[in-house]
Amino acid sequence: MASPSYEVVVTPSFERDLDAAVRYYLEQSGPISAGRLMDEFDSFRRLVAALPGHGSRVGDSGLRWRRLGVFVAVYGVDDDAHVVTLLRLCYVSSDWRRRVLGEA
């Protein structure tokens, strides 16, 4: 029997981060690269809905992360409510752990 899929909730912060990333790709690399990022995001959403615990832990914060192209998607999982909350999308070479944990 398959386990139920989790609901994926996108926070306003994650939405702003994703919008900024798409705009950057559109300006710097064009629509094909921006489209690839959105395809990767769609695949990521399906993955965390099906396997929410699959991402690596962010220290002992209870948060998880997964690579999304040149970005890191940070999310929380509420197993009781079957909800994954997408919190931030950060450039992988930034100090994203400090940024995220400073907000947590």
C-alpha cells in the first residue's frame, strides 16, 4: 500500500526567492534556462510530496534541504499534518545555513 502524498505549501519568502531566481535566469541565460529551473522545481515539489524525509537535515533545527540546480531549497515537514512547507530558496554557495537558521 502506497503512503499518502504530503501537501506542499510555498511560503511567501520561498515564492520571492523563486521569482528572483527565475528573473535572474531570464536576464542572464534566457527563457530556456528559466524553464529548466521551473521544471526542476516541479520535480522537486513532486519528490518532497512523495518522500518528505528524503532531504538532508539542517543541523538539529528540524528543517531539511535539497539541492535544486545551483540553489538549495529549505523546507520543514509536519508528519502529523502531512504537510511540507517550502521556506527558502538560496544560492548554494551563499551562507544559506546561517541565513535560514537566523530566521528559524
